[in-house]
Amino acid sequence: MYKSILRNPQAVVGIIMILIVLTAAIFAPNLAPNDPNEVDIYNTFAKPNRGYPLGTDEMGRCILSRLLSGASHSMGIAIPALLILTVFSTALSVTCAYAGGLLDKVFNIVCNIFMAFPPILVAVTLVGSLGNGYWNIMFSLLFSMWVWYARVIRTYVLQEKGKDYIVACRVSGCNNRKILTRHILPNILPHLLVYFSTGIASIILTISIFAYLGLGFATGTAEWGSMFSTAASHLQTHPVLLVYPGICIIFTAAGFNLFGEALRDILSREEA
């Protein structure tokens, strides 16, 4: 699969975009030319120059430094949230779907109840009720999104569970643990990688929506959604302030979506 990914131009472009964002997020303190929170009221709306490569905002803060810091905030929440979603949803779905019976029926009913509510509405309601904070944002994301991942994983497990090779494994004496860990999980893993790689784009957009609405983050936090919200009030006089965070959000989401879609095409060709 690795060779197929490297031969796919779309996948390579997606990987490069993802690496750019991750590099910016990890090395933001070293790459930022200024303190992202340093206020200079005598240098507001400065044009790009050597000290401020992208200029300053309405409070004289370095825009480039705040964009880099925004990458740290977005990726610092999105990646851990995705990892927790992956582990929790996979463990729960695989267990319930493989066990079947009453356990799977109850799990299916719970999923249907959760899916009756739009995830973004649930997330915004929770983070608005819980207040600002990293863990509050994380909990809101997990609570609102787990069911959508779990439902897809359940479908893959049920498909694999009904195949002949699983029946052959049972007849040959394989226990349930070996069937799950050595057969079902390895076979559904590529499909999960596709789903989760495109899903992280949704998480990043949701985080930006939180910040845009003034939820989850403290006032003045250098986050793309918050920057976008603040810049909206200066749309007529300084529209460029709206462009920078918008490009960052679109660029990051597009990178993960490009890679996920390319990975889906590669898997489809290999299965054909």
C-alpha cells in the first residue's frame, strides 16, 4: 500500500499539506517571529514588513505568529481527540458487533438515539454549558462524534463477520480474541484509516466553529476560528485579516480530505 500511496499524486499532495500544518503546529514557538499575544496599540493594522511578515491585527499583534499558534491549538486538540475517538469507537463497536445478540441490539438503539441529533448542535451545546477549557472542548467533541465513527465501524465488522474465512476460523478452533485481533481488525483497518483521515477535517472545522462563536477558548486566544470571528468586524476596512485564518482552515481540512479520498481510491483499486 505504501508504494501505491507514493505513486498517487493526490495522496502525495495531501501528505505534504498535512506535514506543513504539523510542522507549523509543532514548531510554532520557534517559527513565530513575535509573541502571538503581545499587544502594541501603537502598531495596529500595520502592513507586512520585516518585523511582521503578514502585518498586525487590530491590537497590534503579529498575524503570522498568531496563525502559527492557531495551528498548535487546532492540531493539539484535533489529533488527541481523533486518537481517543479511534480507540473508544473501535473497541466498543467491534465488541458489540462481533458479540451480536442483545448487546448489539442495545448498541444499535443507543446509536440511533445519538444520531437523531446533529453532532455540531450537540457539541456547541455541551461546550457552551461546560465553559472554556481544553478538556471541555475534548469532551464535547468525543460525546457528539463517537456514534458516527462507531456506526461505520460496526458496519465493517458485520461485513467481515459474515465472510467464509471467519466461519473457517471458528471451525478450526480459533478463539474469539484471535479472530478479532488477527483477522477482523487487520482487514477493516485500511477502511478505518480512510474514514478517520477524512474525519479529522470535521474535527478541525468544529474546533474553529467553537472559537468563532466565542466558545471553548479564552478571549484573545490565538485560534483560527477566533481570528476569523474578530476579523469579520473589520471586513470593510481590512478584509485581508479575514483571508489569512480562512486559508489556514481550508488548507488544513483540504490536506486531510485529499489524503483520505486518495487512500479510498487506492483501496478500491486493490480490492477490485
